[in-house]
Amino acid sequence: MERASSWLLQLLLFLAAIRLARAAPQVPCYFVFGDSLVDNGNNNDIVSLARANYPPYGIDFEGGATGRFSNGLTTVDAISRLLGFDNYIPAYAGATNDQLLTGVNFASAAAGIRDETGQQLGARISFGGQLQNYQSAVQQLVSILGDEDSATNHLSQCIFTVGMGSNDYLNNYFMPAIYPTSQQYTQEQYADVLLDQYSQQLRTLYNNGARKVALMGVGQVGCSPNELAQQSTNGVTCVERINSAIQIFNRRLVGLVDEFNTLPGAHFTYINTYGIFEDILRAPGAHGLKVTNRSGCCGVGRNNGQVTCLPFQTPCANRNEYLFWDAFHPTEAANVVVGRRAYSAATPSDVHPVDLRTLAQR
């Protein structure tokens, strides 16, 4: 009990510190690519079930329901403050030219490496679409800074985080009634297909100025409340069939990082999100969390496949003790743990080869 209370105090002090931080950023800009784990509003104005711009989402966020799939901070919000940014990195949708200089968030809920991933949820911006938006942003930066050399130099100093792949499993491979991929490929073959496409996409990012790039591994999707409810034998044991497939992808992703680090000027790294969540699940109390019933903090609906929070429902009061906020997405408390360990590795296995604090200094 004392250990949990001590951790809670540390969490509160950490949140206060990053919200009050006014130090100069360690890098001039931070660009974010990903899915609903880090989307902060790009899906708000598109026709999609994958939206979170309504209460109780954002109940603990100073801006309210902005489109973040959390009660408060996302992982990249925590990272941005640890990097020294005064403001959270804004969504690309509606971003100003001044904001482009310090970085924007291109992430879109339900997005995947594959273009068809998540299509049953409606509109979304796949990783390919996010890269197109990034290329448009680069051209704007060239205009703002005056020439391509200035833009190239500016971007080479920025941090980029890319977190893709979760939906390619959750909303594609393990949804055989809608997608044929699990009939077409074994788990090993699917990981190879995904990584081949991902590699090409990341090369586009590199060719457009990105040099300091952190690839976020796919987390333990098989331990999410939705998968426990739908596929676990007892509602508590994680779904090994899903997690084993994700581990294959993650292992190949580490190899991809090593390949990219052979390119001129490239500094790629891997963030072991899977392992960090495994630590939390193994000893939630050590992180100030309770994962007793493996449920989300907010009430969720399942009509038409929707597993997001029911609008305006009152969530649990002890949100800081929960790992999951809704059927898939972590709470602010869990996001802060992941963000902190991505920025400053707690164990050697958290990152490969370096954490974000070290990457910023490269």
C-alpha cells in the first residue's frame, strides 16, 4: 500500500513537472505518426466510428475532449513535455505554419500500415495517407524557411515517432469475417508482408528529411479488455494467439531498425512497448496501478463494432489506478509510464539501441 501511494505521489509530481516545464526543447520539432493510441484530433471531422471528441474522453485533460482516446495524456503528450516542449504537439488537421515549425501529429485512429486496415470503422488516414500529409507539410516548411537546404537541416534535428501495426492485427488479420489476410498468410508471412510495406513507407519518411526516428513496437493487444472479453478462455488470461503474432512482428521490427541505421545520417531506434506493458501487467502495484479485473474505466458500447466509451457516461473515479481507459486504450497513468520509459529507459530491454533522450542528442 505504501509503495502504491509513493508511486502515485511520484506520478502527480511528474505530471506537475511536465505541465510546468518551460525549458528550451531538446530538439526544435517533434513529428508524430500512428493510430488511435496517439491520435489527438485528426479524426474529429471525418466520417468514422473511430472518434473520441466527446466526453468522457478527455475528462482529465486540460483541453477536454480533443479527440484523444484517453482520459488525459497520450504517450506522445508525455514524451513532448519530457523533450521540453511548452505545448502539446497539435493535430495536423488545422495546424498553422508556425506550428509546423515545431512539429505536428499526423496520427489517425483505425489507421494501419495496409491501406484497407480499419475500413469497417469508416474513414481514417492510413500510414500512407499520413506520409502524403507529411510530404505536403515538408513543402510548406520549404516555403516558410526559404529553401530546401534549410528545411532539410531543420528536419534532420527533429524527433519522429511512428507507431503502426496494431490495427493491422486487430482490425485486419484477426478479423477474418471481414479481411482475408489470415487465410492468405501464416503469422510469419503476414509479419514479413507488413514489414516489407512498412520498410518502403519508412524509406519515404527518410527520403523526406527524417533522421531521428523512434519506431514504437506493437503492444499486448491480446491483453486488452476487448480481446479478453471476446477470446480469452477465462476473461483474465491474455490471448496468446494474438500476442504471439505481434511478437513476431516486433522481432522483425528490431531488425528493420538495424537496417535503417546503415543509411547515411540515420538514427533509428525501437521502443519496446510490448515489454513495458508486460512489466506493468506482471506487477501493476509497483506502477501504482490495479489490473484486477482487466476492464476499462469507462463504459463501452458494442453496437456496430464500436468499442469506444459511451457518450457522457460517468467513468470510474480511481482512473489513476487503471491500466485501460476503454476497451483498447490505456489511461493517462499507463501512458505516462510508457512515455517516461521511452524517453529514459528503465531497463536495457525498453529500447534498441537508445532511448529518446539519447536520440535527441544525436
